[in-house]
Amino acid sequence: MTLDLLSLYQDLHAHPELGFQEHRTAGIIADRLAELGIDSTTGIGGTGMVGVLTNGDGPVVWLRADMDGLPVQEQTGLSYASTHHGTDDTGAEVPTMHACGHDIHVTWLLGALERLVATKTDWHGTVVAVFQPAEEVISGARAMIEDGLVDRFPKPDVVLGQHSAPAPVGMVAVGSGPVMASSDRLTVTFNGRGAHGSAPQASLDPVVTAASAVVRLQTVVAREVAPSDAGVVTVGSFHAGTRANIIPDKAVIEISTRARNEDTRNRIIASIERIVHAESTAGGLDAPTIERAPGADVLVNDPANASKVLDAIRPVVAKAVDMESGLAMASEDVGQLATAAGAPIVYWFTGITDPELFRRGADIPSNHSPFYAPQADTAIPVGVDALVAAVGAYLR
């Protein structure tokens, strides 16, 4: 049976689901795996899916695709643009969008599985297809691991995967060594004392203290990380108060950090803690409350396996290149799968943007943009070819 990959992609794009809510998406994947005759297991780590395709003796390769969307209002104008809504972790209704390509990741993996089913005489071994929930909140890989992923399925000799990138269709970039940054999320609550807006002297104002901390946090990378190194500190959320004439007793900021190595990661976290405590002291507030969510480690491609994968992809994708630019400051939790399984990983980037836009010098929407719109009809075959070629490096 031939899967209509473009229609599948458009359907997934039109119905994005937030992390751990990917019930419809997982159901579609289960149906497609059944059509291909692939055994599957549902509900791993909540909404995760695993399909196992065995074809005789040989190595075991894990292929991973993430499934979740983002709380973004799509503005692409596509005929299949998402009008879908979901409920975030605060209980609020939010628009949802596949603004990071997870819809095409799922499509690529299903297309690769279809190809592998049709070419069983060309390879031997086992392919484990891991459809992971909740990558955007860096929680899905951990949830699947804690639900027994490594013990319940054949252990991998290598973990492979690819991510859509705002690069021209036809380009595949495979890096060696560190390729994606660590990621941490901190929630800081400044604990003040509320008062009437007309009597600020009766308050310990957490809004002013939090605002001062936000400004001071911008110096962490600028003044504490070496120019030859790399780090990011982003304050993406600031919540305080309910009305203009009420000084609240609390202010809450959410901070996202990125780093290219563990030393820099730890230094950034320590600097944030130092600054928010010092600003609270300067404002006369009680000590702040700092909550650090489990994060993602630096994603490190095994050099020997990265070279092996690149050599396998080059004959089928003309613009397969070594990602000499090195580490991207975006983050991923796919590396946790490889770490838990004790296997090497190779994770690469595949272009999804109309090359004509680059020739015209047009502004290219980045991942997480409300205008992120893969040129799916041409990008899907390239991604499928890349995955199948990479698998072939181990199972032929």
C-alpha cells in the first residue's frame, strides 16, 4: 500500500496538538503502521508510539520523530493552515501550530518505513521507530524512558533522526561533535509585600525588583561568558499584578537558557541565581523562589557515526554537507534516548524552504515563527531519502 505522504503531512499540519496531548496524531500513526504491517505499541510515556520492523538478523537502528505542536497562532495563509486550539498547562485555551516541523518529521519517518517495508531484500536487521511526544517542553524523551522504552524494545546500535531547518530544500547538514545546545527553564518568583498603588512606601514592590533583575540578567552572557564561547539567557515571560492601582505581593519571570558545554551551562545557572537573590536583597524582599525544570543536555553527534551517515546520504542527496558551522543554539531532548540506551547518536538538519526565496534574498521564517511553512511537496522526498540512506549505512 502506498501512503499519500503529502496529504498525510497536510492533515497533521492542520491539526497540531500540544505536548502529551497528541492523541489524534498518535492514532493516525498507529493506523499508518498497521497499513504497513508494522507492529506498534501505544501510550509510551503518555502519548508516545513505537513501531518495530524486523527483517532478519542484524543491527538495531532507532529512528526518532517528535510529534507535538506549539501554542502559536498560524499566519502562513496556507489552505491547510491550522485553526486548531488546545489547552496549555495553565488551563488556558491557546491556538496551536506546527511551527517547528514536527509534522514533517512524522511524515518523513512514516515515508522511510514504507520504503523499508518495500525493499526488504536490500537490508537486514531491525528498525525501531520512536514517535516521541512533548519535545517542545523537553519532557517527552524522559517520559518514554521512564516508561521503560529501553527495556521494552530492542536496544539500538545507533539512534538516528533529522530536524527540519529553514535552509533550502535539497540541503542536508550533518554535524560532528556538539550540534545542539543545552537547554534549561527556570521560573523565578519574587516575594514582596502588596499595598495600594497610592502608598508605595507600605509595599515591598516585586515588580520593580523583577524588572531590575530582567535588565541585569542581560549581562550574564555579555559579561560573564567568554566571546569565544556561546550562551543565551532569555526572559520570555513576566507576570505580575492584576490592576494598575494595586502593588502585588509577587512577580514571576520565566527564563530560558542555552549553552554549548556543561561548564558554561552551570556558570549561567549560578549567575542567574546570584542575580535574582541579590536583586531581592536590594529591594528588601524575602528570598526568591527558583524552580528549575529538567532540561536538555548538549546534543553530541558521535564523530565516526556522523561521518558514516554523511557518506551514506551524499549519493542520494546532492547537497549533503558537513555542518562546519558547528553547534546550533537550539536544543533537543533526543539525545536522552541515546544516553539511556548507551548508544551513539547522529542527528542532522534537512532544508524545507523554497530555494527561490534564498535566491531572491527574501526574509526566511525561522522555526517557531507563525509564518513557518515548509515547501512540503519537495521537502518530503528529500527527508525520506536521507533517512533511508542513513539506515542503509547500518543495515545493508
